[in-house]
Amino acid sequence: MIATPRIALTSGEPAGIGPELCLALALEELPCELVCLADESLLAERARQLQLPVALRPYAQASGAAAVSHKAGTLSVEHRPLARASVPGRPDTANVPYVLALLERAVAGALAGEFDAIVTAPVHKQIINDAGVRFSGHTEFFAERTASPRVLMLLTTGELRVALATTHLPLRAVSDAITVDSLLEAGVILARELKRSWAIPEPRIAVCGLNPHAGEGGYLGDEELRVITPAIERMRSGGIRASGPLPADTVFVPHLLARFDAVLAMYHDQGLPVVKHAGFERAVNVTLGLPIVRTSPDHGTALDLAGSGRADSRSLSAAVRLASRLAAQRR
């Protein structure tokens, strides 16, 4: 285990709340060395605007140097220049290469061992796609850049853990995307990471059905019979304690949920609303299946709040603290 991990924090969409959340986070004592990847002048401008007493200092990359714990009121910054000055609440396609460059720098540093984990502030997927860059999300980006054959998105509030069998897909595409093999892969990744990262020796996994009432014996859809049940049987034959398929509208009832260590939901909006309701300010997104640690807050760019000082940094703080713990355990 490492005493102090070094974490790369990408500041995300410059017109969103990411830069000011990074500054608000810098006011906390943190169990890691925090390196913010951002335009330094953007951070300085937001700090002045919001009267946040944060001293910015350049990140001095030192090969092999031990990480030093973050001190409240300071922020180590690796400067990456914006293409065009950013206005809060108004994303600009000219700055899309800047946003992607932050991610590229973070993943390169993590793969090289310079960073022990990556925490990403939110990006604006639409503006990236408007710039002509196909981008469905951080999860898919990091999977591609690390050549990871399969990754899994997990959302956690600490006590609640929900993984997603599919991520950023139109609802009509979900049924075709769920296969016996893909669900088995998801179950294997989830069980492995619960053991390794959460120290749960025999994780208990609840597997949701896809259809209302888990298909009602085939009367409300047959994916449970054709795909989900056979996948669960293969999980069990491999030693995974998987149960289901369970109706998604009852598996999250507290007395049932208490029987499990994690839930495997079939699609994005089957699992995320529950996590966000359970603790939006504490929710963290973790990408499982990568060779590196990556977390993020479980919210978007909140363009309507950008520059107002009203954005809540607690989810980002939780993401950094969880990344620190996961990075320390992996080493």
C-alpha cells in the first residue's frame, strides 16, 4: 500500500461548474496529493469571482518523487491553455480539444505510474459531439484509451453500490446489448472488484430483470428467460453469489437491499435514479475493469449554476476520497 496517492483531477467543461468545484475542493484537507489539470488563468478568474481563497501553484513533475498530502487553501495546477476565454454557462466548441487534452494527459500519466488515480469533473458530451468528436462518456473514453475489453460503471453512496450492465445507450438498444456473455462478464468484474477494492470476501450480487416484474414469467418480455437467468446460472457455476432476476421496483426496498452487497442493473436509468435519491451529494461514479483507478462525481456540468458559487462540491470530494482509498489498496 502507498501512504499518499497522487491524483490527477481533470477540471472538465470550462463553462460548467467543474473549475469552481476544483477550487472549492482545494479548501479541504485531503488524504492525497491533488494535481489539477486546467487553464490556470481560468481557475484564477473563478477564484477571484467567487472569492475563494485558494493559492495556485504550478505542478512540478518529479520522476519517482513521493506524493505530498494536499494542504487546504492551495492547489497544484498543471497548466493547459484554453483555446478561447470561457464564459460560465456558455460552452464553446473551440475549447473541446482542451477538454479532451486534459483527459489524454490524465490517462497517460496514470498508465505511466505518475498518477495513482484519476478523478474527472464533468464534461459536456453534447458540445464535444457538436465539435465533430464522437464521445459517449468518460467510461467509454477510458476503456478505449487503456485498451480495456470490458468496463463496468458503478455508482456508490458508500453503503449503496449499483453497477450498470449497459451505460450510454438509447433505451430501444438495451435489449440487444444484453447477452449471456456480456452479463457474465459484468458479474465477474463486479465480484472481483468488490473483493479487491471493497474487501468483501464473498460479495452478494442482486441482478435486476429488464422488464416490469422481471418479465412476469415471459408475459411482459422474455429477456429474463432467454438471457438474464442463464447468465446468472453461469455466474453461480463460477462461484459468484448472484441472485435474480429480481424486479427492479422491489430490489431497492431497504429490507431486501440489505441482503446484498451490490446491485447489477440492466440500464442507465434503472439504477442511477435510486443512487441519486439515496444520496446525491455523496454519490460517486467508479469505472471498474480499468488498469487504473478512475472516479467522478455523479452529476453533470450544471451550466445554470456555473459561476454562481452555489454548486455543491461534496460529490467531487467524495470521489477524491474514494479514489484515494482505492488507489492505496491497489498498490
